[in-house]
Amino acid sequence: MFGTEERWQAWLAVESALALIQADLGLIPWEAADAITAACRIERLDLGRVRQGIARTSHPLMPVNIDLANTRVPDGVATDLRAGAARYEQVIREAGGIDVQLLGKGAQSHKGNSNGA
């Protein structure tokens, strides 16, 4: 009842319910809500890919909802920051833009600014 796959299915049920509520409020089309609901079934997941994603990211939820093969991150150790940023911009252009962007807060409370506030 409370196994790993059951927990994943519960998370997917929340995603489905959210989509239906958003459609009811007119935030997304009903067709999108129906597609999301249809996709929110554990048997539609590649469970091996999800487990690998969790092992790689140490994040138990993201690999359930996001195919990490479709994600891109900038080179955090680039020695030439301008060239690294230019490469990342090119990757974004080649992908057709950004659909969803997740930003994190660093261990020293950095939020994309240089003062740490």
C-alpha cells in the first residue's frame, strides 16, 4: 500500500487532479487536462528511467514528472563563462526555446544575484 510505486502513482494522481482543476478554472484547455490525466498512470512510466533519475538527482519526485533526457543545464564549471553561456544559449535556441525553467536556491542563499541576499 505504501510502496515506492504506489507513492509515485499518488503523485501522478495529484498531477491529474491539478490539471482537471486548472481546466475547470479555464487556465488550460480541457484537451490538455485530458491528455495529462491519461498520462498520469504508473504503467505509462519507464520505471527504470525513473529510478535512474532519482539515483542521479537525489530528487524523488522530479524524475517521475520530467524525462531528464529532455532537460538542459548550463556548464557550471566552464572556465570561459562567456563561451559557456553562448553554448547554453545555442542549446536553448536549438531546442526551440524554454518550456519550463526551474531555478534553485543555492546553499549560500544565492538566488541568481551576487550579494547572497
